[in-house]
Amino acid sequence: MTERRSQKKGVNGLRTISHSCRNSLRVLLVISMTFVSMKDSVSNDMIPRSLLIDMIRSQYSAMCVSDSFASCMGFSQDQCIELSESAVTKCLMPLPEMIHPDKLKNRVLEACPQQVFENAGFSEKKAVECFDKAMESKSNGK
């Protein structure tokens, strides 16, 4: 069973990401969206890597527990969590313990999780289609 991670309330980035998800967030670009949101919400402050990791895990967890998303992608919820953890390990763990928002290289960081999922046989195009279907079924109350 997957561990449920709690979201930190009051972090503007989380509300921004959740809003973006409802408006056709590109699934494999979650990391990029987080960093853009964090840049806006923390201005000149340093961001702890652990906060970024917690936020990303929370976002991936929300996607991975969606039956419609997982079944459309052709993987189980556990496989989705495993791939997302691989992306966290490969893409976020190498970041410094504390990082300034201006030092985040979004293009590099958004390409990294895409590559993890694509190496496992799951394309970005398919992820976007499945995410849109999952959001549509959720908005229709299914």
C-alpha cells in the first residue's frame, strides 16, 4: 500500500498546482509547474529540497490513485507510484539541500520525469490524453 503524504496548508504553490491540474495540467510536467508556482510564492527565499519533494510526491500520488488515469495508461497504481518515486530520485534528489527559485532549471527538470516515464514505455502524449480523460470523468461525477 502506498504511504499517504500530507500537504502543507497555506503554501500558495499547492493551490496554484491544484488549480492548474483542473485546467488541463500536462501530467509529466508537474515538476515544472511546481517550480514556476514556487518562484512566484517564495520570491527571494531559499526553497528546501524536501518541500519540493513532498509537493511533487503529493501531486504524483493524486494522479496515481486515479483509477481512470492508471487504467488508461496501462499501469497499476503501484507501478505509477514506483515510476514517480524513480522520477523523484533521479530528478529531485540531486538538487542542493536548499535552492534559490531563480536557480531552478525548469526545462531540464521537466524533461527528466518525462524520460523516466518514457523509458518505462509510457509516452507524454499518452499521459496527457489519459489525464484529460481522468479529469473529464471526474468532472462528470464518474
